[in-house]
Amino acid sequence: MLKKQHPLPPTATLTVGLDTVWVLLCAFLVFFMNAGFGMLETGFCRQKNAVNILAKNLVVFALATIAYWAIGFGLMFGDGNPILGTTGWFVSGADNSPAIDNYEGVFSALNWTGVPLFAKFLFQLVFAGTAATIVSGAVAERIKFVSFLIFSLVLTGVLYPITGHWIWGWRLVSWHGLLGLCRFYCGSLGRRLGSFCRRSFPRTSVRPLFPNWGNCHAWSQYEYCDFGLFDSLVGLVWL
């Protein structure tokens, strides 16, 4: 049983509100990286496969959302053992976010950020979905639609969360003096793991059509997502 929460003072309520808006804004920007990847991949494939590429990016993120909500977030941030989280399935369980100093819940790996639980979930979800989208460009025109959907479910529901838990839950990177590094590394986990999976597929020659727009779009959102890793607008302004 959680203790009854006392109302926050006005300044603390304002801080939580600003931080939440900041995290959500950065999450939306990272989400739109998928649009950039979609345009980039479509520009590097044949015209007859354009619809398949765009449909794949849309459906993959939808399935990634379900997988990460059901088991991924719990595996990644739920309390458990050094290998994986064993609590927090379906983003449920004890939690008194946005409390920080007196946090009581099953997601103690995220007790340092003072935003509501589902704001934390959304921000981490978009990175998980991005990890699967990175791979889709490497297998464009070379993999069956259903096969890639199954791969994406495994990646976002199991592989990505367990790898993330080794960093966040097990705290592989020391919190003492390296908290900023740990946040950055965890934020870039989607890019690193996605790139690793992408490189496991052999490369083929392609004929570029019009990928520049998508490349610029994805890169612009990439820059914004690193600011969101602070999970605090007030803390970022203070820095």
C-alpha cells in the first residue's frame, strides 16, 4: 500500500507541469522520426514497393506500442534482477510518480525524473519503436511483410527492453558522476541496437530517388531527442 500523497506546493506543481510538457514535446518529435525514415526508405526503393514500405513503418510502430506496453516497459524498467525486470506488466503496479525523493513503486529505475508515469512510458516507447524502424530500411524490398512484423515484436518487446534493463535496472553505468552519460547512452540505445540489427542483414546496391527530404527530417528530430533525455525543462534551462 502506498502512503497517501500530500498536495504539492504551487511551485512544485508548476515544475512538474513544465517538465511533463517538455518530455511529451520531445517524445512527439522523436515519434516523427518515423515519418523521416519512411520518406528516406521510400526514396531508396522502387516505386512499386513504396506503399509496402510506408505501411510497414505504420504497422510496425503500432505493434511495437502493444508489445512495449504489455511486457517491454516492465522488462526494461520494472524492479527485478540484474538481467530483467519482473514487475510492471502493462504499465501497472504501485507507483506514486511524479514523486522523486519519497518515491514508492515498482519502477525505481525511473525514480529520478519528476514526471507522471505515462509521460515516462511514452518517451521510452518512441525510442523502442524507432529501434525497429531503423532496421526496416535495411530490409526494404528484401523481407516478407509478416516476417518483419514478427521480428519487430521480438525486438521491441524482448531484445530492446532487456538490453535497456542491463543499463537502467542493473545500472551498468555508474550513477556517481556519470548520470548524464547514463541518460545519453540509454537514449541512444534505440539507435545502437537498431543499427546492430540492421548490420546483421547483408547490404545490396540501391538506386537513390528522393531520400534527402526524409534524411533531413529524421536528422532534425534526432537532434531534439537528445534534449529530451534530460527529462526536465527546468533542469535543462538551469544547465
